[in-house]
Amino acid sequence: MSGAPERKITDLPALIEALQPQDRATAHRLFDVGATTGRLDPPQAMRAWIEKSFGSVNAVTEQRIVRVTNRVTLQGTLFNGLRASRPLEPGVSVDLEREIEATTGDPFCRPEEGTPADVFGRVRGEHAITASNVAKYDGFHGVVVFDDHNPLRLTPEKVSDYVSVGLEWCRKALEAAPQARYPFLMWNCLWRAGGSIIHGHAQVTATRGTHYPKVEHLRRAAAFYKAEHGSNYFDDLCRVHGSLGLAVPAEEGVRAFASLSPVKEKELVVVGRSPEDERLRRTVGALLQYYVRTLGVSAFNVAFYMPPLAPVDEDWSGFPTVVHLVDRGSPASRTSDIGAMELYAASVVASDPFRVADVLREATSGRPGFPASRHSRQTDGAASHSSGSAPFPP
Ligand SMILES: [Zn+2]
């Protein structure tokens, strides 16, 4: 970003203090932010290695760590400026392309012979067809098998179709079992993100009773927030991210941002009225395309949080469709990106959300569907208060 001073996640406390009073108050209402410095004393013998690995000894002897906790959801992240200084590597490696191509001819390449159908049959879209999952997570568990073997050959149009095929599958499941009201759509891209089959595919489930615990937790947290502050949690969340300059490009009527409390690397959150809205589905697809092409992501998870498809007892008013996108790191790495900290304490994240948002804005500036003027840093505040923050239907 030419001319603008570089913002860093480790400066978050000061960046929040510099906001307009109303935005600052909302930021404090949503986030607890604290900074600390970790210090160490390296022996002489280690200094050369430290300089080579981290640029300078000073960078390591004093490390600034920022801890962000979402007060509403109690999701939290620890950012370390030292880890965050590592460069972003764009592009998919030749080795990975080769490894993906080597598995061509798998059962998903001929789904009608290689996969079972659901009891209600299959849903066929323009770029995908459904199958019934052989070993199920839940009573209804389907696979959206992409026509493309290579999952990274994605486009906004293809992704929009994958999601729409998944939604149609959820409606068929509901017809077959009226209790299966709670839909969930997920995508584990490549082994590093939990995908057991390389061939491009997403998964859909329909559950009963209540929504999955993490989705229900978010519904309750947002309802509690509404009761306490009289304000829509999702509107306020988008507004805080927008006011800090963390909004990323999205189609009209859809809001997206690089999360201040990411579950793991480069997490993006996309908020829209309904998964039926093509603009929401296309925005997810476009951001995934930039993930792959510009941010160097190849293994990722996507999850759609959606309200139930039929009337239920609990109150889902004001709950939009919330889509999470997260980078799971290099498929070449043997070290898992999550450990005991992530499972039981808080996420430890290296990528700086400010850098992620800046890179995405720069890459998309002037592209069709993603007008640059609406998303430049200067107009973030305005965007989040006009087209960006239309209230959700009751
Ligand atoms: Zn295949």
C-alpha cells in the first residue's frame, strides 16, 4: 500500500485507541486485547544461527506478543510479531501439482460407478455431483464431488455451484427426514486440511435435535449479546473489523474481513444473508481463488454456519450465514499446525490479519465485482456504515 504506514497486529492496542469513539467503544465491547513482551538471553554460540533464521538477535531477545480474545464467543488468539514477520509465498508448488495429478483416475473421477448414491438419489449441478459418504459423520452425510480432479483449479462460478449443489442436497435430506433441519457444509482441501481424498470435494451433513455445538454456541453468544447490548453481534463484528481496515473485498450485500481472533492462519470470515444468495457463494469462491493464487494457500478448510432449513424452537432471528476460510499450512510440512494450545487453550497464529487484508485488497483492486473504491482503507468506515452494514432480516 503506497504511502500508508504499515499497520501490524502487534500494534493493535494503539490502533484501537486511535478509532473514532463509537467504533472504539464497540471494539472494546467485542475484544479484550493485551500486549506483552517475551525476553530471552541467547549464548554467543547461538547468535549466528539466530541472525540467519530471524534477521537479527534483537528480533529474538525481545518478542512482542498480542493476545486477542473475543469476549462474546471466548475465542482467542496469540500473535507473535516474530512469527508474523515471515514472508507470504504465493503460488502452488510444482511438486504439489504433480502429486495431485498422480492420483487422477480415482473413484471420484467416475462418481456414478465409484461412489454410492444417497437414499434420495444424487444432486447434479453444472460442476459437481453428490454422493453418499461411505463412513458417515451423521445420519445424513453427503459428498459434493467436483468435476475437476484438481481442487485448486477453482473459480467463483465453480465454487458457487458446489455450494448450491450442497444446499439442494440438504433440502433433499430434509424432505427425506423432516427432523434433519440443521445443515452444515464443509470443505477440507488436501490432506493437510483433513481431506482423505485428493480429488476436489466438499461435504454436507444434516443433523437433528439442535445444531452442531460450535454453531449453537455462536447462536447463543449472539443472542446473549443482543439481549445485553440491544445490537446485532454480526453487524458489530463487521463494523469493528471495517473500522480497523480489516475488511476484504466482497460482492454487494456481502461482508468479509480478515479475523482479529483467527482460529489459525489467514482466517477470513464472510457474512451474508443466505447461502441462496449467489453473491455470497461467489465471494467465497473469489476469496478462495485469491487464497490460492496470491496468498500461496493450498490446504484450507471452509465451513458454512447456516440457520436451520425449517422452523425450530430456538430463536435464530438475526443469525446470518457465516462462512469461515482458513489456511492449514504447507502440504509439504510434517509438523501439524495445531497442537495442545489450539485444542485446549488458544490459537497461536503467525499471519498478520492486517497484512492479509492489505494483500487481498491490492490483488483485487479494480476487478469486476470487487470495486476498489468501496474497499480502500480510507473508505472502510463509510462502507461498513452504508452498504456494508445493512441489518439482517428479523
Ligand atoms: Zn479424481
